[in-house]
Amino acid sequence: MRFISTVFLGAVIASGAVARQDDAAAIDAYRAALVGNPESGDTKDALKRLIDRPHPVTRDQYERIQQILREYPWTGQATLVRSDEPGPRLTVSGTIRGTNGAPVDRALLHVFHTDASGQYTRESVMDEPHARLFAYIRTRSDGRFEFRTVRPGGYPGRPDRQGEQWRIPQHVHVQVTADGYQPRSFQMVFEDDPRMTPHWHEWAAKDRHPIVRVTRGADGVQRAVCDISLEKQ
């Protein structure tokens, strides 16, 4: 394979001009750059932008990018969206702890959600496995994490899906794994979401889906805290 400068690729991708035939080479070049510098946020952001273009990579290439970013996650915090992503800005932070209250070091979070219009991809509402707004985040010794994104929209309605059970609340998918702990997967929902009716409050309580309170700062950013408890294996 011919060598491609990661600096060159970053400039080309930022301009939206990467040719389809170069996508596989770009992915390999970014992975090589991460092998040399695993903490390079710029490289991870540039790699993820291959997904977030108007004409994204193929499904197989998406899964390759996802595997690389899982192998080289952001440490402590991540930004899921570009600066021009439509929607209200949202920052979610929290601490992962064991049931004894001690913070969990090196826990891995996979977070993903719809865009502000309620779609996981530009082409499909319900393509969760290929959500374009996602990140992998590794906690430090204090167990803390943070991600910056936009507030997800509720799924658009369909004529054949009527009733409260189909008015699924806005949510962020969170999957957590850590050595020595049981994996945990849930959907974080929002207390001020009009779709959070008694039906959905009962669902959240039954299946341990956190309901977070949202505050709004003078900067217009919405903020929520989602602390997570893990059980020992």
C-alpha cells in the first residue's frame, strides 16, 4: 500500500474531498498514526469525520473505524459532534463507581445516539449499529468521564406506529465494560422530555435506565450528570 501522510489526509478530509477509493488507505493511515501516538485526539477526530461526511464510508469501513476507536478510545472526555452539527448543545459528565463506592479506573464507555432530528444516520432513522454520533471513552483513575454532543431527538413518528409505547423518549445509549465488573447497558433519558410520561418513568425504574436532570447555563449549553454504578463479577 502506498504511504499517505496523515497530515495530508486530515487536510483533505476536512475539505470533504476524499475520494472513495482512498477511504481504505485513509483508515489504515490513521490507525498507523494511533499506534505511534495513542492519545492523539486530532487523529481520532479526523478518523471519525470519515463517518460524519455527507457521503460517508461503507458499512464495512464504518465497522473498521469503530473497531479502531474502541481500541484507541478517548481518555476522560470526547466530543461526538462537529461544530456545525445542528441541535442544542449538551454536555454529559459523571463518575463510574463500583458498588463499594470506589471509582473504576479504565472503564470503557461506548456512547451513541440519534441526531437532533431523531435519526441515527443521515440515510436511516433506526440504524443503531451505524450511528454517526458516537464515541468510546476510557476513564482515568478517578472514574470520571465527559462527552459533548447535541441533545438527541425523539424518533420521528410513523403511521403504523401510534400510541404512547411508540413515542420513545429522547435517549443516549450507554454501554460500559470494565475488568472485574459485570457489563452494563442502558439508555439515559431526560427528566424534562415531554415524552417522559408515567409509562416511560415506570419503564426506566424497572430496567434501571437513569433519568437525568438537565440544567441550562448562561452559555446556552445543556448539562446533565449521569453517575454509573457497576457490580463485581
